Amino acid sequence: MSKFLFEDFDEVSAKQWKQQIQYDLKGADYNQTLVWQSPEGISVKPFYHEDDFKEEFQPIPGQPQSWKIAQEIFVDDEKIANNIALDAANRGAEAIIFTAAEDFEPRTVFKDFPFETTSIYFELTFLSEAFYGKLVKFFSQKNATVYYNIDLIGNLARTGNWFHNLKKDHEILDSILQKHDSEKLLSVDATLYQNAGANMVQQLAYALAHANEYLNHIASEAKQSVSLTFSLATGPNYFFEIAKIRALRKLYATLAKEYGVNETCHIIATPSKRNKTLYDYNVNMLRSTTECMSAVLGGADTVCNLPYDELYHKSNEFGERISRNQLLILKHESYFDAVSNPADGTYYIESLTVELAEKALQLFKEIEKGGGFLQQLKEGTIQKKINDSAEKEQQLFDSGEMKLLGTNYHPNKSDRMKDNLELFPFVKRNPVKTLIVPIIEKRLAEKVEQERISNE
């Protein structure tokens, strides 16, 4: 059939397509009618054609052949965390992300854990050389894949302070790197930039500059073995988010090559919090599903979904099961694991990948000329740029041009949420002294929701 079609139909050039479109527009301006501008300054055309590309597409470095379904578990009670982890692994989770605010006993948390089939990630909000040493020693006796995800700069950006202080934090990190340099230790938490309102070019440039601080530090210590993990948040712009993950791999490979380290990075993706809502909260399931789809098609190694009720409910079995099942359906019923690199060769996504990477690289160079990422964090430049971007997006939401179903578009005025709040779902402002202005995550719907709750 395909041979018959190719023999009987002539190829249509990009010029011919555009001429036909202009004819159908009946005098309307092509650019004003059909070409739109993204917040990143990318002109999106109505169609993309082979004629638009002079060279063949280059493969994305480090694209995984498969992806893993992850679930996040907070370690408070060690036995409860163990029970939840075993249940999640038994019900389809292929990776567990353990978060904790203090040390714990790994023998209890990982009792009967399926190490050979389930990857382990840590997101610790404290820095202890002794505890990381204990973890490494424990897992050295297991056939486990572990990502420790130490991110000093991410903690500084999020809280405004180092874990201890600059000198002590770096001494601890250097000691851990020296003793355990074969482990997957370092990470860049770029979810903060997306959830605070940075546009995609900013997210990529800041993630790259963030990573550069680590690579530069490690190179100066003559460390040859380094493995870097990126945590990304994916938003609602479906095709752009696919391209964003691909662009990050290209950018990191370019940077890593300059340092002579492994050009492949590991990527964990999770849906954005920025567009999630309290009212008509079931829509969050639709939002997170398409955002997870973008993560998979973009080439994330691991995808961790957000429970639809995470904003206002404490961790609960139902919400976690639904979020995990969304990924299980994508993987095992929608065949999102059947093809690796499905976006390869798609003109639109390939074009977006190149444009996002080029714009992010230019911004990265400007950051480096300005003294580097840490310097610009201390000066408040990064925070200001993110705030400016977030404010533009907020204005689009407030004006109704950006729509969130059930919130500023077709709201159900009979919805009541005040009595359902187990958690405080809005920005918390703690009067704590900080070294720098922290980058604050904020959802678009917060102001509208606060007004509605006050009127219930």
C-alpha cells in the first residue's frame, strides 16, 4: 500500500503548502493568523516540513530504552515507610523516591525490599556525611541501583540558606565524593524553577548553569567519575515539554564533553505543581496524565506522578494508588513503553528541541559572563528573572487568557473546599533570616482559591 501511494502521489514542497494555506486564508495575514509566539520567544508555525531542515537530525544523547514508574514516600515512621514501599513495589512501582528530614535506620525501611527490580532515589532535606556513609555501606551489600541526589545549590535556592554553611557544606560534599566517587551522588533539582514560574528557556539555562557549578568544582578536584541526575517538572505545553527534556540532554552532553566527563545524564520527571488546583480537583488527573506523557515521550528515565489531591490531603493510599495507576495505564495499556525515542524525526518537535537548546545555551553564556549561577543567585538576578516570568504568566491567568478548567474557566460555584483541607495549600511565608532571597514555588490559582475559601 505504501509503495502504491508513494508512486501515485507527487511530493508537496513547503512552498506549495504555504501557497495553499495563503489561498485558503482569503487575504488574511499568514503570520498574524496562524503563527503564534511562545513565552520563550519561539515562533510556532502552522506546519513543519522537510524543506525547513538543511541537515539531518542529530540523535539525542543518552535517550533511555525504557522508563520506570516511581512513587514518592516520606520517611517518618520507619515501619510504615517500609510497608508503603513494599506495597507500592508489589503494585507496579519500579522505583521509590524516599524523602526524609532526618536520618533513619535503613535496615528497617528496606526490610524485604526488592532491590534487584526497584531503583531507589533519595531526596533528603539535611546533609550528613555519616548518614550518607551509612547508606552507601548498607547498599554495597545489596544488588541495588541507588541515586543519592545531593544538591547543595538546590537547597540554597529553595531555602535561601546552606544546609550548615558554605564552608562546611562543601567540606562534607568533597569528603563524600572522595570516599564514594563511584556512586550516583549529585543532582540538580530543576523542578523548583518550573514550579516558581520560569519559562522553559530559563529552566534549561538555569539547570545547565546549576550543573556547571558542580562540574567546575569536581573538575578542580581532579574527579574523573561523575554521574549527574536532573529532576524536572513538566507543564501543560505538551510538545514543548517533550522538546524541553530532549534539549536538556543535548545541552548537558555539550557541557559534559568540555569537562571530559560522562555525557549522559539521568532524568527524573514529575508533573508541575504550578497549574494544579483545589477546586474541581479531579481535573488534576487529566493535567498530570498529559504531563507524564510529555515526560515519557521526551525521554525521562523515571517518571513520578503527583497524586490528584496532593495539595490538600495528607499522603493517602487512594491518591497514591490512582497516581501510580495513571502511569501503569500509560505503560502497559497505552503502549508508551513499546517504542523508544518516539519523537525522533518529528519535524515540529525536532525544531522545538533545537530552538529551545539554542536559546538556553545563549542564556547560559550570559549567566557565566555575569559570574556564574551561584553569583547571580546571591545577587538576586536569577530570582528576579523568574519572578518577571511568573508575573507575566500570572497576568495571563488573571485576565482569563490562560485557562484552568474549574478555576477561572467554567468554575463550579457550588464546590466547597474549606472543610477538606488537611494541608495548607498556599505559599507559606516564614520570617526566617536567609543568606539569599529564596526561590518560591507558587501556583497560578492561589489568589482565586483564597478568595473563594474566604467566601464559603
